[in-house]
Amino acid sequence: MRRLFHKARLICPAQALDSKGWLVIDDDLIAETGSGTPTDALLASADEVIDCTGLILGPGLVDMRAETRDPGAEHLETLDTLLAAAAAGGITSLAIQPQTDPVIDNAALIDSLQLRASRRQGPHLYCHGAMSRNLDGTQMAELGMMAASGAVGFSNGHSSIQDTQTMRRILTYAAMLDKPVMHHCEDISLSDGSDMNEGATSTRLGLIGSPIEAETIILERDLQLVRLTGARYHAAHLTTATSVEAVRRAKNEGLPVTADTSAPYFQLNELAVSTYSSAAKLNPPLRTEDDRQAIMAALADGTIDVIASDHVPVNPDMKHLPFSLASCGASGLEVMLVMTLRLVLNDVISWQRAFELLSLAPATILDIPGGSLVVGTEADIVLIDPRTSWIVTGRDFNSLSRITPFEGQPVEGRAVRTIVGGADIFIR
């Protein structure tokens, strides 16, 4: 089937493209693109013509860091609801963290999850293999076998590797496999039992704080190990100005280091917990306004490479508890795009930079297809209406996880059509 999208604003950071034009999908591939108005002959050759007046057409989003609860806790998130939520958020590929039950620390589970996802008409699903067996942080998992089964990288989820020798071994093996290591940086001896960021706000609220050093100390240690091993290293959800500076220095040195953050860390600060709302209880915690400003600047200047959803399905019963007892985590798949669009609307970043952060960079880091509108590549695209206004309402999410720190916020822009391999997987 030949489909023609015209009168769209085409954006593709891989080609430095931002212009009004048209795009043709022939079966599952991008067949042609062009600027201006398509010819009558081109219009006549299409089986379907889609008028995209006022819409942005760009490469489908690639979410490199989301969690599911399937297998093990399907009442919190199933594979079907995860993929449906991703599609509604404009995501055409997503890589899941290994925090399932059983943990994704073996090749068989990767094969099973990817096979199940391939049978559904939804986004492409990829897996991060666990860095350590059962995420215990002590015994290295079978990295080689997981890589052979398609693991796009290695992660320990929200569990940080505390032992330096173990982390060195993981990085050494990952370097031999040429796979990125994605690490949640947290010195547990400093953060254990904490509720939020440490500072004047935590003191005023009477909550236990986690200092910014809990993140930065582990990050600095890991960067030293990257110098030693040469491994590709990805720092997950950066939240502090000091971490940004550490990554900036590493990049200037030429180390193979990348980093991501997620929407709460550039849209909210620690004051969001002032009402003791457990929806804003996250790990890592929300930081100061100075930290938030540093994160935004790092997104703009390229120090931070990726915006990820940081989607963490949480049991609502464990969220509706007093703040100190509540679980960390929130839904992120269906707000990742719109919160990034706020940066565009506020002139913090350009549209091209937004698609680089959300699509091209994560695909490049994970060595997976996607992230561009290059002719001949698979037709994974998203259509965005930048003008539509709506209110973030968790109960309307496709995900079973409906708790968000952005509940009730007015926003602009959203995905209206998501296409994978030339087929519609979501139409609003």
C-alpha cells in the first residue's frame, strides 16, 4: 500500500530537515520525501492521501528506559497496556528495564518478551539485560548470552551497583561486547531511608533527605572506571548540576559517555513535594530549582543526550500512603512528549533538538533502527498536533499505571498518529 502524507512540517535531525513537505510510505518503508507540494502524478499514484495541515511529521520516538511489570505483576502493567501507552505517546520503539519477576537476567526471558511483543501490532520492544543476577549487585549476569539474544544494553534498573570491583567487571565485559551500560547512580549509604532531596525544604517538611552527592559520587566513580575499561557508559536520569558538570567534563575528555534525564527533572523541583503528594516521590528525587535549570541547560547544549520516559508502574495502594511510606515511581510514557514540547514552546530547545533527544540519539546509543526520515528506512513515524490543548489526567492513560506528578496540568501538543512499519498503531 502506498500512502502519501502532505502539507506537513517535516522534521528530521539526522538530515537537518525542517520544512513544509510530503512523505510517501510504500508498504513498510519510507519511499520518497520532498519539500513543497507533491506533483499531481505523485498524488495520483497514492492509494491513500493524508492531509497533515498544521501537523508535525517526524521520526517515531524511541524510549530507551521504561519499566514493565510483565511478567510477575501484570495487575500493575501488562505488555499490552505498556505498548498501548507507548503508542499513544508517539513512541515507536522502547527498551525495557530488567526489573520484572523473574528478572531479565537470562537469554530465554529476552527471547520470550521480544517474541510476545512481535505478535502485537505495536511499538518495537527491546530489552536491557540485567547487569547482575537477580539485580543483587554482586554476581555478574550472563552478559554474553543476553547480548546474543538481542539485549540492547545492560542495566541494573533502579538498583545501583555499590561494589566497585563488580562494576569494573561488568564494564570490562560490556566493552568486549560493544554494548552500553546504563547505570542508576546512587550511593545507598547516603540515600538509604530518604524521602526526598536533602536541603532546607526537607528540613522544613520534616522529611529525610538524600544529598546530591549520593548521585554524583557513584557517577564520578563510574567515570573513572570508564577511563580504565573503555566501555560505553550511559548515566540514567541525571538530576543534579554537579552530575551535569561531571558528564560535561567526561565528554570534553572524549570518553564514550552519554546521559539521559526525564520530564520531572526539567519540569519540577523539590517544592512539588511541599504538599506531601506521593505522586512527586521519585527515585532519584526531585532536586532544587538550580539543579532543574542546570538540567535544562544540559538538554539544550548537548551534555544530556536523551529524554527518556522513566516509566515506573507503581501499585496505587503503595502510593496512597503517608509520604515516608509511599513507593517511588510514576507513569511516564504518555507525558514524555508533551513535557518535552514545553521546552520547545518556551524556546529552550528547537523542534530538531527535541526529535534528537527523543528519537535520533536514543536509537543511536542503543544501535537500533529508527530516529530518522531517511528514504529506504522502516516507516516508523509520528504525527504531532502542536496546537491542541489538554489537561493531563491519569485516569485517561492507556497504561495501568495512572499516577503522574503532572496530574491536572494544562499542556499543549500531543501525538495524533503513530505508525510502525507503515501501519497505524495509534490514531487519536
